[in-house]
Amino acid sequence: MKPTWKTYPYIIILILGSILCLLQEVIASEGDRHKVHRNLLRACLNQNCSTPEQLNHFHGDQPLVLWMLGWDCKHECRYLSMWTTVSHLIREGTPISSIPQFYGKWPFIRILGVQEPASVIFSIANGFAQVFNIFQLRKKVPNTAPMYYVGLAQGMIAVNAWIWSTVFHSRDLAWTEKMDYYCAYSLVLSGLTATLLRIFAVRDNGMNMKVAVGIAAVTSLFYLRHVCFLALIRFDYGYNMKVNITTAILNFILIVAWSLWNIKQQPYLWKAIASVVTINLCLLLEVLDFPPLWWTFDAHSLWHASTIPIAFLYSSYFIDDCLYLDNAKIKFRKEA
Ligand SMILES: [Zn+2]
């Protein structure tokens, strides 16, 4: 059977479900349980991190940039032991494709203490893309357009999310990971909120503020509830992933169905469809999880790279739509 746009959401569920399984697998890593790694780590900790004198010596010798990025003695030992274990495995004949993960991550070559340099560079690029899109919106769209401030808010939420992605990929610590997850969900949910506002709150004469405030209140409260649950009750990766997937699928279905319904009158809506379809296709990169190329570019970093052009496509749709709405509003007021 040939897949149609109606079956696409089910394909996405399947793909995202696979990602969830992979993520669960990743949490328990083979590399840090390897005998060589365990022995190296124990020796390193005993020699460098077990007495106050040793720790003083460690801090005295440590480059400032590593200290600033929070590389303590234990994490430094883990990093050095990981690479010695990888070298040992390669010498033993283990193919690169079979090198295991360590502590839930592939071995990455750090640069100036930055743990995942490729993901950091692509997160920064995504952040700049969003800043550029905010400026484009301000330049091209009058602030009287019904979705103008929604676009600005969405852009700022995205910039914030990419800042925290940069922080997390620079240094994976419990709190940076949590901030990345909370802000990533704010980005996903802001996309759904913008779609709901566009479909249900915008009228010919502008935004219906009662409906808009209602939608914004519901999604904001849901966001607060989600973050409070993760922060105060349980930081549950599976639950967080399910909430993200459900939100993304709902947004996907709404935006594709609404765009197809209106594409005759608003031909630019192909950009909305193309951006949500490509973003879901690019998620395949996460499924194709593989050891980093040159110990730098893993599937996750390529996923972050792939969202840069999509941000421009989505922004182009959003600007076209704002201009369309502004014209429709002016026309409605003239006729009224
Ligand atoms: Zn990331």
C-alpha cells in the first residue's frame, strides 16, 4: 500500500516510538561497564581524586577553561578512562561501528572543554537563525498583523531553547540536561500554540482575544504542569518523550490538515506543510543512531544541523501568512 498523507501520522508515531526505545537503550551504556574502563577509572580516582592534597594538585594543574565548564576530578577521570578504553578496543580489533557508548553518550572529542562541539555549533547556528527570523518578521510585517506578536513570542522562546541546547551540549550535567529538556518542550509547545491560535482565534477582522487568551492559558498551564512534574515529582525520560511526541503529532496533524484545506486560496501554505514534513523526516537521523564521524558528528548533531534550513522555511511561511492576514483585515475593515 502506498502511504498517503492520511497514513503519515501513523508512520511518524512508529518512527518516534523507535526513538523512544533507542533512548531507553542509550541510558544503560555498555562502555562504562567494560572491565578496562572500570579498572582505569578506579586507578585514576585513587591516584588523583581521593585525598584533599591530590584534589589541590588536580585543581592547580587544571586549565582554566576546563574548570569553568565544570570538569571536576571525577569527570576528568571518566573522560580520560573512556578514551583509553576506546583506544584499547580499537587495538584489539573492535570495528569503529561497534565502539560502545559511555554514560549514555558516544565518545566525543571535546574541544576547549566543550563536550559535543558539533551539537554546540549547530545549536548556536539555530539560535542565530531564529534571531534573524525575528528581525525579518519585524522588518517585513506590520505590528498590526494578527499573528505578529505570536511570531515574536515564538521566536524568543526558540532563541531561549537554543541557548539552553548550547549550554547542555557544552557540558552535560544534571541541571543543564533538565534546562535543555524544559526549554526544548517550550519550543515544541509554542509551535502547537501558534497553530491553535492561527486556526481557532484568528478571524477576518483580526485576533479574537477571548479565544486567544483561552488557548494561551491552557497551553501555558499545561507547560507549567509538565515542568513541575519533571522538576518536583519525577524526571521521567519516557513520560517527557511521550508528551513531546503527542504535542508534535497534534501540531503536525493540525497544520497539515488546515494547510491542505486552505492551500487553494493561500498557495504559500506549501511552506507550512513542507516544514513540518521535513522536520519529521529529519527526525529519522535520531533513529539512525551511529558512533560519531571523526568522533564529532553524531546523528543528534546532524538532527540539530537539519533544523537550521527548516527554521527559515517555517519563518517564510509565517511571514507570508501574517501579510495575508493583515491584507484580509484591511479588506474586511474597508468592506464593513
Ligand atoms: Zn540536542
